[in-house]
Amino acid sequence: MIFYVYMLIHLYMPQGTTVRISLRTKTVLDDLKIHPKESYDEVISRLSHLAYDDEPMTDEELQALKEGLDDVKAGRTRSLDEIMKDLGDDKFAATLRKNGVSC
């Protein structure tokens, strides 16, 4: 009888594991919850499904990626400051730097 109860418990209880995360990560996960009772498993599952792209990259996308990497290796890059000035919003980059974001 005890074996039967044990089998039923394991059959109907969800399997899980313990994962150690930092307090900072827990805070981020808390902020990403859609509703307060959403479990961390649901948050992580939802985010991982959003991050996964099941469509393979096209030849054009692969070529553009290769060209971009070649540009970075050759030093053909621009800072965020330069780009924001060109767009007419040089205050945005200054605000980022003030908040400790490197640009």
C-alpha cells in the first residue's frame, strides 16, 4: 500500500530541481513576473521561449554578420556618443555615462 501511495505521489507531483541564483538575479526575475503568483519556472520558461529563434539564419544574414565582425576587427566602429550626436541627441549618451553606462 505504501509503495502504491509513493508511486501516485511521484506520478502526479511535478518534478523539479534546486537552482542557486544570486539575489540580484532573483530581483530581476521578480521584476519580470507578469503577475505576483507567477513561478520562477514560468518566468524562466517564458523568457527562454522568447529568446530562442527556431528559424535558421539566411545566407544574407550570415554574410551581414560576417561583414559586421570584419568591421569590428578592422576598427571600423563608432561610439554611441558619435551616433547620438549624428541623430541630434547627444544628451542621451551623457545621461547614460552619468548613470555608469559606458558608451
